Amino acid sequence: MPGLALAACGVAAAWTVHRLLPAVPMLTAAVVLGVVAAHLPGVRGLVRGAASRGLSVAGKRLMRTGVVLLGLELGLADVLGLGWATVGMVLVVVAATFFGTLWAGRRLGLPGDQPLLVAAGSSICGASAIGAVGDARGSDERDVAACAALVTLCGTLAILVLPLLQDPLGLDAVRFGRWVGAGVHDVGQVVAAAQTAGPAALGEAVLVKLMRVALLAPLVTAVAVTTARGRRGDRDARPGGGTRRPAPVPLFVAGFLAMIALRTTGVLPDAVLGAAATVRELLLAAALFGLGSAVHVPSMARTGGRTALLGLGSWAVVAGVSYAGVLLVT
């Protein structure tokens, strides 16, 4: 309970920051506040002691629930309405960003699952994807938290930079919206960047972004299956290894797909969808605060430069590839 209560306070603080500074998404503020709490005198003792278990629960279980509710943002008809050319463009952007970032991270010698986590966050949907992939992979919480903080900060950079490039690049509202949707990490960051060009840009940006979100399910499933096979091989190689097999598809991924199907039916009224979106934002904010509280800056300093280089490089790749793709298909 102490940890969950502290996470709730973190959500309230992040909401306040967002209200005072609308350009700062609440999820970004939640990560940063979690990191601050972990190093603030008078609070860090609570974070590392009595609140640690509750914060860990927030970072894992609340993240899964938030990802499930994210499926309610996506309807199959909306995606298909963009056309197959745009669908193909999104697939190319995601694949190029994911595999390019994964390769670069390994070449830079980043430890643990950091290359995989940054690749997932940059290519799909920011910190939400990092949390989902980290959960399926069983990644170290410190790696998850560090990568979530990095990717959200890079996405925040996009909020400031991309609107300034609209006129120099000669993009109309539709093209700019699709570029933002294909090239910015988090849903909230997409909204913050695209709304500067008006309602048309915002609508296109959200649809393209949610197409990327839909790819979270196959990515997490692939990670879970690969991880399960590796662990099963390790158990078989050990005398007396267990025989229990993890589920090939994590339960929260199945829930995510079920919510997409439910949204597609059109049976849910707008009031329910709006309430679900609010709950989702609060759950993800609590989860990201919990993950942020696991960050230990002195430990990050050993690989901080390489990690930052990977995050910025990945952001440049997704922005560049998505810009080229938008010009080709619109």
C-alpha cells in the first residue's frame, strides 16, 4: 500500500505538471517525477524501503492493464480507411526502426535487454511498448525504467522539433499529421505535436499512430515465444529441469487484441470510451512513475552516453524513414 499510495501521489503531481505545462505529456512527467523521487532526500528512503514492493506492482501489473485498455483506442475500420499504402508505410517504418535500433544497440555494447527495449519503444509506442516487452521478456526493472525515461524524453524532443519543421519541409496538414503519427513515440506526444497544425493533422496523426500501436501485440507475442523457448532449453539442459511451459501469448496481449475487437464492433458509447481513455492514462502514469523510481542515476552513468546516443539515433531514424514514407504514399 505505501508504494501504490506514493504512485498515486506521483500521478497527481504529473497531472498538475501537464495542466500547468500542456506541452509536457502526463506520461513523460510521470517518468521524470519517478526518477526525481528515487533521488530526493527524504523520499528516496521510502522509495527503496517500504514503498518498493508497491512501486514494483505499479510498474508491472498496472502497466499490463493500461496496455489492455490501449486497445480500445483502435478500430479495424479506421485503420483500413487509411489505405493499404499507408499500412505498408507504417510496417516499413516500424521494421526499419526496430531492427536498426536493435543492431545499433548491440554494436554499442549496451548491457542486458536495453537494445531490445529501446527498439520496441522507438518503433511502436514509447514507454508503453517498453513496459509490455520488458514484462514479456522478464527484463531487469532498472533497464526498463532507464529505457522508458530515455524514449519518453526523446519523444518530448519531437514535440518541440517537428512542428518547427512543417513549413520548411513544405508539409500540408494531412502529410504533417501522418508524419507525426509515424515518427513520434508515445500517443500523448503524437497528440501534443500534431494539434499544432489543426484538427485535420491531429486526426491523421492519431490514426497512423494507432496503427503502430496495433503492432505491439505481435511484437510482444514474438518476444514471449522466443523467451519461453530459450528458458525451456535452459531447463532441459539442467538436471531435474522443470516441465512447466509459459503461455505463448501473454494474457495482457490477448486482452489488448480483445479490446481492439470490441472497439471495432461499435457497441461502446463515446462516454465509455472516454472514461476508459482516462483510466488508461492514469494507470500508465502510475506504472511509469513506478518504473521511474527504479532508476539509479549513478548506475546509469556507466552506459548513459551510449544509451543516449542510441535513443537519439533511433529517433532520427524513425523521423527520417517516416518522412520519406509519407512523401511516397501521399
